[in-house]
Amino acid sequence: MNAHGSMTTMPVPTGARVRRAWETVSDELRRSTAAAVVTAVLLASALPLAPVMQAALAVSGGMLALAALVDVCEHRLPNRLIGAAAVAPLVGAVVGLEFRVLLQSFGGALVAGGAMLVVRLARGVGMGDVKMAAAVGAGVGMLSIDRAAVAIAVAALVAAAWGAARRRNSLPLGPSLWFGWATTIALAAFGW
């Protein structure tokens, strides 16, 4: 009981949320999530960045993939995974002494998070989606700030197509945001 006499619920640890989501989803979705984590590592390692920044970007992409899995099950994004995904690129830039990259990462977070916040104000998405968009922007912003807008545009197109195909107005946005991140990183890895 709390001070007001009502029952309080303890927050579920993030690891337990991921584990529960993993156990709940189909084998196909488990394989897709594992492939997304591996893809994040491979894409990050294909970029012409210092190893510490490649590792930071891989961690960020992996955390985004796990957050997307939880979003599919709960229709809520876990703050700790999103926070780790947002902080990893910043830490990588600081450890690598790449202050230009640090500024770009912050800028990318502002662009992507700001774009999603505009949608939020129109009551289109939840705050978790805004935070995940900022994390996506922080990651792709390591390469350049303008890539943050590309990642969010790709995510919006994928979400719209997915919603139309499933004939739904409401769906978890985490997977589309991860896909926007991955597509933008892949484009960069292949020279764009």
C-alpha cells in the first residue's frame, strides 16, 4: 500500500519484459528478432567508423530490436532499452573522442524525436514512440543529421504500409522505427 491507501504495483524489470515477449511470440517473430539483432551488428561493422563507434551503433540497433519485440507484445516500449539505445551512440562518440559525431548524434536525436513529437501532439503516437524515434535519430545521426529525417520517413512509410495491409489504424510502431534505423544504416554502409 502507498501513502494514499491504494495498492502499488512494482514495475516489471526490463529483462523480464523481454523474456516474456520472447516466450509469447511466434517462432517466426523470434527468428525475425534474432535476425534484427544480428543485422544491427553486421550493418554497424560495415560502416567506415572507428571500432568503438561501430560497437556503440551495434548496441544501439540491438537494443532497438529488443524494444520493438516488447512493443509488439505489450504495445509499450521499455524506457531502459530505449535509453540504452539512445545513450550508446553518445558514449561511443565520447570514448572515440569524436566530438563532431557527438554533436551530430544529438542533432539526429532532436530531428527524429522532434518529428515524432509533432505527430504525438496530433495524438498519433505515444511518448514511447517519440523516445524511440529520438534513439533512432541518435544512432543514424552519428553518420549525419539529415539521415535522422530519412530514418523517420522510412519508418512512417513502413508503418503506413503495414497498417494498410493489416487494415488497422493502431499498431506498434517499434518495428517500423527499427526498420527505418536499419534501412538508413544499410544505405550508408552501401555508399549513400
